[in-house]
Amino acid sequence: MKAVNTETKPRRRSTLLLIALSLPVLAILLTLGTWQVQRLQWKEGLIQRVNERMAEQPVPLAKIASEYAAGEEIEYRPVTLSGSFLHQGERHYFATWQGQSGYFVHTPMDLGGGQYILVNRGFVPFDRKDPVTREAGQVEGRVDIGGVSRLPETEKPSFLVPDNDLDKNIFYWRDIPTMARTAGLPTDKVYPFFVDADAKPNPGGLPIGGVTLVDFPNRHLEYAVTWYGLAFALVLVLAHWIYRQWRAKA
């Protein structure tokens, strides 16, 4: 009489169950890896576009404003502008520059004709937040400056970011309407974007201009390799299991 292997059916069921559980996981891992590859291509394209944009010749602020109104991309566009700083309305944005904590000084500029724009003049350390400690840099009269146009946050980035402290004039995210309002400006006359001033030194050395950071974290290749690697490891484990079951049956 032929012997019946009572372990065959349970072993087959466990193998089928393992395959059924592994395939969705494998599909998820492959999907995540493919998504990271797509993100990598998008990020590399973004970095290239920004670098090309930063290398363009500066254009007048009026041109940037008209392009913004038309829905065109203005982020990181070199720009020139002329006006008078309203130093009494400077707003302080909490920031770190070259390893030192302090503030980016956003000062309203009167462009004339009832129009205003906030200019990020640059970085000052914590102990130089008070304009009295850097009077030489509070330039008076009409000035011509260069920089790059920037888009502010449209809302608080996340719950981890503190609320802007209006009483202490400390901003943790750039709320342009609130910055303008607390600076005593008519919000409907203030451009909804701002300008990072270039690195041309200010009298007295402060604020330190040229603080624009073009730094886009790009670890998508690393993430893609991780997800694909996990998928490959899962296939190896599954193949090893099936091979062992086949050997046991044989």
C-alpha cells in the first residue's frame, strides 16, 4: 500500500498563504520604489530649472509683478528694484545662517505710487535684532538693490512650526499679509511675494545679504534603492521558502 504524506496538504496551504500575503507587499514595495524614481526625475528637473533661472539676467520688479499676475513662475528670478526702506516696519523671521541662529530682517520698501514690497535684507544674530544695535545699516533715502523674487508660504507649514509671535515681532513662517499689517502697511498695496536681497554689503556689515538658499534635499535615489532592495529580499525569502517546501516534498 502506498504511504500517504499527511504533511503535504498543510505544507501546501502554508505555501499558498505565504505567497498570497507576500504578493501585495511586493507590489507595494515596487510601487514605492517606482514612485521614488519618478520623484528623483522631478527633483533633478526642478534643480536644473532653478539653476538656470538663477543664472538669468535681472529684470525690473514691474516685469516680475506682471508675470506673477499672469500666473507665470517667478520663484528664484533675479530682479532689480528701487525704493525707500521703511525701517520702522521691519519684521524678523527666525532663521539659521551658516550655523548661527538669529533672524532674517524683512523690511518694507516704499516703491512709490502707493506700492510696497517686503525685502529680506539678510541675517542678523540674536543680539543684533534691535535696529539700535546696527544703525549704520539702516540706510535712508532711495536705493537701488538687486536680489531674487521669492514666494512665501501660503499657510503654516505644519503643526510643528510655532505660531508667529506678533507681540515680540518674531515670525516662524512668512505670512506676508500679517507682516504687512503689523508693519503698518495697507495690505492691498503690498506685493504678495518678497525679494531676497543680494550679497552686496550693507553699511556696518548688517544685515548680511545674499541669504537665498537653493538647497533641495535629493535622497530619492537612496530611497528607491531601499524599496527595490526590500522587494528583492522578499523575492529571495519567498523563493527560498518554496524551494525548501519542494525539497521536503521530494
